[in-house]
Amino acid sequence: MKEAFWMIPLFPAVGALGLLVFGSRLRRGAVSFLGCLTVLASFLLSLASFLGLSATAAAGGGPRIKVLFDWLDAGRLSAGLSFQFDALTAVMALVVTGVSFVIHVYSVGYMKGDRSYARYFGLLNLFVFSMLLLVMASNMIVLFIGWEGVGLCSYLLIGFWFEKPAAAAAGKKAFLINRIGDAAFLVGILFLVLFVGGTEFRLIERAALNGELGAGAATLIGLLLFAGACGKSAQLPLYVWLPDAMEGPTPVSALIHAATMVTAGVYMVARLNPLYSLSPAALETVAVVGAATAVFAATMACVQNDIKRVLAYSTISQLGYMFIGCGVGAYAAGIFHLFTHAFFKSLLFLSAGSVMHALSGELDIRRMGGLRRHLPLTYAAFLTGTIAISGVPFFSGFFSKDAILTKAFASGRHVVWALGLLAAVMTAFYMFRLLLRVFHGQERLEPSAKARLHESPPVMTVPLLILAFCSAAGGYLSLPVVFGKGLDRFPRYLESVILPGAEAHLSRGTEWLLIATSTAVALVGIVLAFLFYGRRTVVPETLIRTFPRLYRLVADKYYIDELYGAVIVNPLLRGSEAVYRDFDVRVIDGAVNGAARLTARAGKGLNVLQTGRVRDYALALLVGVLIVVGFLVL
Amino acid sequence: MIPASWFLALSGVLFALGVLAFLIKKDLLLMFLAVEVMLNAANLAFVAFARRHGLLEGQAAVFFIITVAAAEAAVGLAIILLVFRRKKTVKADEISVLKG
């Protein structure tokens, strides 16, 4: 049992294989049962391993490692298919399997009428498997396999309804943009092999602590790996795939945003914390990119009218927070925000899915409103999620966000801290805007949608309630120090993995002040939202009229997609076309066709020899014989 | 006794005549005949050498060649017959389907 943790990823792998190969022949009930059961088994095994780990943690000792077999062994590079289980892995495995299980159950209701039911669950299982591979790897090579695996699964699931051109394009976009980051990530791994001589996490940690790894090398590797994280975790400038990823089924969005995929970058940075701690420049970059993304994405979330896109930009913004946490050296705070975010973001997405389900697929919040009377359970769930993400005191988001902001302030990066506060105001604002537009105010429904309005079945609402509970209560695992000693269980649990850095301690007064600031900021955002969208929407309309240019700029997403199109995609397309026209057709094809033409010409020239007359052949034979004999004799 | 070189000279003359006939004649049957002449020229050379060196292998080879020539004549004449049936001619120059 002590070594059984390596089987955690095995269950979803078996499920994925079974469902993708034989799924179309199974009945729907069997598919749902198998799909959910494998993830549940994974979750229970994670829980057992977690409890086993806690029991032995007192005895000390490093992480548990299970090497299944040596896979690569070439020169300096050697990698085994090996898994590792320590505190950080335990947290990640529990979040991934736990949230995924809830989403699987929800999907049973949400995807009920879909044609490719088995393919959906097979891919979902494959996604969970890839993510588990990623978080349980004990070296960068296996992590990279999982890293690419989630990229592949996101492509397959975002483009799940591939008959829809927008969905197919979104899947392709996600895949290609991830590829850009992954290229840098791979180069980072190769440098790691070069400088450290291996990719095992223990080896990296030892090299970093012994001083074998210089600050310059650490900066280089850290930045390259972070570029990969920017792609996977949707940070500036590679975030553009995530809003488009909303084309996939809503539970998939919940899965991508909460449990699998986008958290991979944060996990990677936290996992390699000894390396990042060596390099102030890399950390500075992480923090600044995180803060910039948090604010940038939040501004776009404020003006979007698509319920899922608002949530998508909100995810980008919250991921920025996690990177702020990692960048200021508070890795545990970053992971803690990842943990709470997993609950409330999956809750918000699944509630949004429930709204869409009730409204026959409506996404535009301008055609919603007043739904709280019709969808009471969904409303309660969405409200909990909104409060949690906005940072209202005593809900989970408050504690995790506050931990990051406090650490950012304590580390002396006041600009980053201020940006974080700004993003927090906007977070509270856009989330309550969403809540008010969807559930309060006048009903602005389409008549056809109103006729079929209904609350979702229990298979969808029960997962919402579970997640709502976790969103509300998840924060109590780590309370601020001022609330009392020893209440910060979460960071202390991670101490075996995340090396405590030199922490600047703040006075009690300052801490209280910071907490009060965070609270005030959240409340300001909420009050603004009520002023803007509470009864009538006079204020925002006036603002739009006053600053039409600014509004269009933000509403059109700063024309970033257009910019990328003009600067990167179009020149590439044009260039490829030019190369095709001028080089491929003329030079390459010309050479090939020329060779063929030469052969044909030569054949035509030589075929006069082929007269078909026997006597000519006989004469040639005779001449040949005479020449040979002549040579032999003379 | 007639020296072996005379036989060899005769053999050479016969072979040259065969080649010449094969190249000049247009009739398949006559060309076939020319081939036979060349074969017999070879036979003569074989027995001449066999007698000169007092060995039997050369004479044995002649028997083989005669046998093979008989078989070849059967097959060859049959082919010529079939060609005639199909093309209504045995003129070699008119049968040139292999022309490139």
C-alpha cells in the first residue's frame, strides 16, 4: 500500500483506453459509470496515499519515489518512467482527481444528449491521466510527457464539436499557441540536462542548493521554462488561446480552468522553486508578467458580454495572481490560490453551464437577467463562487488572495502589490456585474428560451453544491498569521517541498492594515458593480458614450488577435505563399520535372537504336563479341 | 593424317558463313538454318580439339549439342510456324513489334 501511489494515474489511463476503443459499443449507462469510476478510484487512492504520507511525514525522509523502469539512457541524459509522491504532489493529485470527479459526474447530466458520449468521457479520462502524469512525475521528462498530453487533450476537447468551424479553429489555436511555449520549455529542459546533468527533481534541488548551478544558468533555464508556463497557463503574451477555448463543452472549460491544464505552469514553477529562488531576475519576470496579466485580463473581463468569456478572462487574471505569488517567492501562497481557485472557478463554470443548459445554450448576458427566481440552486452556487472569487472576507478566495498580496507587499515589490489590488477591484466588479446581469434585474430572455426554462437535474446540481461548500470553506486551511498561531496549515504542510526563503516579517499592525485594504478593495468593486448594474444600467451606458474609443478598444480585446494576425500569422502565410509560388513551384518542381523531361528526351534520342529488326540486333551482338574477343586476344 | 588446324580452319569458315547468312538473309527459316550451320561449326571445332588432345570430353559435348540442337529445332520451327499463322509472313524485317 505504501508504494501504491504510482497506480493513481493508471485508473484514468485504463478508462480512457477502454472508452476510446470500445466506448461506442457500450451503453450510455456503462460509459458514465466507467468514466466516473476510474476518476473516483484515482481520488480515493490519492486520499489514501495522502493520509499515508501524513502518517510518515513525522518520521522524516524525502519524497517517495517509484521507478517503474529506466526509459531513456543516452549519454548524459537518463530518465526513468518514475513517479514521486510528496506534499505538493499530494495537494495537486487531490485537487486534480477531486475536482475532475465532480466535473465527470456533472458531465453525465450536461452531455446527456450528445452523439459522441463515449468519446467525450474517454477524452476526459485521458485529460485527467495526462495531468496526473504531469503532477506525479519525478523528473522533467515525464513531466513533459504529461505537459504535452494535456495540450493534446485540450486540443481534442476544445474542438470536441469539430463540425462547428469555430470550435475546430479554437482547438487548433490552443494547440499551436501552446506549441510556441512548449518549444521554449523543451529548450529549457535541454539546458537543464546540460547544466545539472539530469532532470530528476531531487538532482535539480541538490544542484541548486550546493551551488553547482550558477545564477546565470538558473535565470536562463527559469526564463525558458517560464515561457512554456506562459503558454500553458495563459499568461501574457500567449494567453490568446484561452478565451477561444470556450468553444468546447462547458464542463471541459471547467476542467481546463480548474483542475487540469492551466494550473500546470504554476505547479511547475512551484515544483522547481529551488531553481527559481536562485535567480532574482527570473522571479522578477514571473511576478511582473503575473501582475501585468492579472490587470490586463481583468480589464477585458469587465466589458465582455459572453458569460463564459468573462469567466475565461477571469481565469487568466487569477492565474496572474498565482504567478505573482510564485514570483515574490511565496510559492505556497501561489499553490494555495491554485487550490481555492480550482473550487470556485469550476463552480462558476459549472453554474454557467447550468444556466446555458436552462436557456437552451444562450451565452449572451444581454439576453439573460432575473434568473434567480427560476434557477434557485444554480443561483446559490453562482453567488457562492462569485463571493469567493471576489475576495469577500471569510470565503476561500479572500484568504488565498490576501496571502499573495501580503507576501507581495512584504517582499517590497509595491508596484506588483498595487497592480494586484487593482486587479482585485476589477475582479469583484466584473464578477458581480456578471451575477447581476444574469440573475438579477429584468428578464431579457428570448421568448423561445423562456418557454423551456428549467432548473438542471440533480446530477448537475449536486456537484454544484459540493463545489460551493469547498469554495466557501476551502480557505480555512490557511488563515493569516494575525488570526492566531498555527492556523496556516497549508503552507506548513508544503514546507517539505517548498524551501522557506528569507521572509520579511511584517508587524501585526501592517498585516491588519493589508487585510483591511484587501477587504475594502473587494467591497469597492462590489459597490461599483451595484451602482453600475444594480437597477438600471445608466452609468455604464453613459461611460460608453463618453469614451467610445476606449470602450471599443477593450471590448475588442485590445486588438491583440488582430495584431498577432497582422504581425505573425499573415506574414507567415504570405511568406509561405511566396515561397510556394517562387521557390517550390519553380525550383523544386522545376528540378523534378526537368529530370523527368531529360530522361524522356534521352529515351527518345536513344530509341532509334531499337529498330525491332532481328538482323540489327544480331549485328550488334557480333560487333560486341568481336570487341570482347579483340580485347582478350590483343 | 590431316592436321587439326585444317579442321579448325574449316570450322572457322563455316561459322563465318553462318554469321554472314544470319545477317544477310531475311527469311526466318533461312536464318534458322544459318544458326544450325554455326552450331555445326562449333561441333567440328570440338571434335578437332578432342582428337588433337586425345580426350573424350569434346566428343561428349558434341552429343549434347546435337541433342540440344534437335530440341531447339523442334521449338524454333514451332515458333516460326506460329509467327506465320499470326503474321502471314516469315520475313524477319516485317516482324518488328519491338521497335521503340
